[in-house]
Amino acid sequence: MQNNTDNSFIANFILVLFLAAFPVILLKTNGTEDLWTFTNWMMNVLQVSIQEGYALNKGDYPPLYIYTLLPFTFLLDEATRPLVTLCIKLAIFCFFYLSAIVFYRITRDKFLTLLWYFTFALHALFLKYIDINYAPFLLVGLWALKNKHYTIFALCYTVCCLIKWPPLIIGPFLALYIFHQSKLETGRFLSPVSIKPALASFALIGLCFFWFGSAITDALNKAMNEPYLSGRALNAQWIVTYFLQLNYPDLYRPLDPGGLAEFIVPGKQIITWAKIPFSLFFIATLVAFWRSEKTFTDLLFFCVIGFFTYFTLNTGVHENHLFLPIAIALFLCSIEKRFMSIAILLIVIMNFNLLVFYGVGIKTISAYRDIGMDITVLLSVAVTLLWANWWYRYVWKNLISR
């Protein structure tokens, strides 16, 4: 028995050692153009101050991302400023490790933790997206909500939204769930159960506005009004992008050599009309959630479906935006394994989306998009059909059965 215990400890130690060492060999990977944007933004912060740097950047990110990239960059002086990019990479790696640790501590599921690790390896370690930086707060927030610690949840969720905007998409589902819990526990929608979390969230938001001012609303407005139909996301809007470039090359730029689509700026009128299907289907998904039993499992599931609706139908969606529903789906799988197929499909879609446009951050494989036509269009059709199937099975049938 002692030998078995020792062998198990040694095996676990070696596994952890390899998982910890893996990102070290990826420090030289280039990531995407986002990495160079963050480098320039952090250089501005280091040259002036956090508040002035954030305003000077004129970016489309909320302000707290700066603090997640500061753990190493604040140590730099004038002579070591060229190391900013390396420091940003180290910060992303630290949050990657931390998210896996938090996920395991909450779920106690080794298989799902390994799945978490390898699911987001391309996303965070190779391509250097910073969505992973809000993952620990998301996981703690979901744990708190599951255990009815509503104020802790509200603070964690607000921090997520102030690091990156996408968590705002699931806000309506979360609000409905908390109002429902308030009704169950007190008999009223408005009670300390719902009011305290709201006050905590507003207090944190107010503090950020006091510190950063109108630069926050400018960033949010910029993020909500992206001029692209699709920012290289495999979705319905990417199909429309391809169609417009193929059939109206004089109005929009023609397809790239090889018949490859690229994101276009079609004008505000087309963007406005293109948002209507998303708005209708998203509202219907909210209604379906409200008509469900509104258990915690229902909440997580409809957050996934609602966000996938956003990813598939909305404009201005980017290739890395499936991070949030996958993180929620993996958390959901720790509660009920029957949702594993949904999580796996989303994982495959996200990683194919990243690979087909950016490779692994060392060498792009986008040349392989050309198979007689742009393979990304075929993949976008497949993703759209999958969304339609899920929406019909889980939302439409819910709406007409009650």
C-alpha cells in the first residue's frame, strides 16, 4: 500500500513538473498582433501613470486588464523597458497556471483540469490572448454563486467585466437568476439577496469610474461598435463577409489571392441590420431561460447557449471570444458530465478557429485555408448549423413546450 502511494505521488509530481515546464519553451512564440498592442499600451502606462496611460491608449478594453499585466512590468526601469513584451507573456503564463489551480481546487476533477489546461494552451500560451487573466475570478465567482455567496459572486463577476468586456454578454442571465433566487428565499424579487450584490457591483464600478473617468465609456462604446461584420470568427457573419467580397468586389475589397476572405468594414447601415437576428434570438434565449426551472445548472447551460448565439450571429465577434462559454461549460461538466459533448464541440471550434487563422503563434498556417475555396467559410457554415441545431433543441422546444 505504501509503495502504491509513493508511486502515485511520484507520478503526480512528474505530471505537474511537465505541465509547469511546458509554457517555458513557449516564451519565444510571437502570439498575435494583440500582444504587440498590449506591449505599446503598457509602454504608455510605464511612461506616465496607470490612469493617464489608459486614457492615452484609446483602446477598447476596460481598465483592469492593466493590473493583470503589471506583476512583472512594474519592476522595469528605463534600461529594461524593452522587456515589456516578455513581462506580459510571464503575466499571462501566471494567470494560466493560477486558473488551472483554481479550477482543480473547486472541482477536484483531475481529468477536467487537464482538459482545461490543454483546451486553453493554444489560446493563452501560444497566441497570448489575455482572456485567461479573468478566468480565476470567473471560477471563484461561479463557485460563490453556486454556494449562494451572492456578494462575492457580484464582485468577482464585476472584476471579470472590468478586465475584458465579453462577460457582460451573460449579465442578463445572471441577473434573472439572482432575482429568481431572491424570490425563492424571501418571496420578493427585491431583497437583500438581490440588492447587496448589485450595490457591491455598482460600488466597484463607481470606484473605477472615479479613477479612470470617461475613458471607460469610450472604450466600451468602441468595443460595442466594431465596424467589422466578423473579426475572423467562424460564424454566420463570416459567411456574409465572404458573400459580399465574392459578389460585390467593387463595393467591398475583393477576396484575397486564392479566394480567401478577410474582414471588411461594410458601413453602419449594414452592421445595424446584421445585428437584428442576434438581438431577436438572444432575447428569445433569455425568455427560454426564464421559463425553465432556473436551477444553477440551467443558468450555466443557458449562459453557454446565449453566448454561443452571440458568437454565431452578432457582428464584431473575434476568433478568441469562445473562451468564456468554454470556461463555463467545463465548470458545468464538473457538476453534470452529460454536458461534456457540448463542451468538447466548443473546444474543437475555438481551437480550429485559432489554428486556421493564426497557427500556433510561431508560423501561420493560414495558407492551408485554400482548398479550392476558403475552408473558413465551410467551417463557418458548420458552426452556424450546429448553433441552429442547439438553439432549436434547447431553446425553441423549451419555448413551445411551456
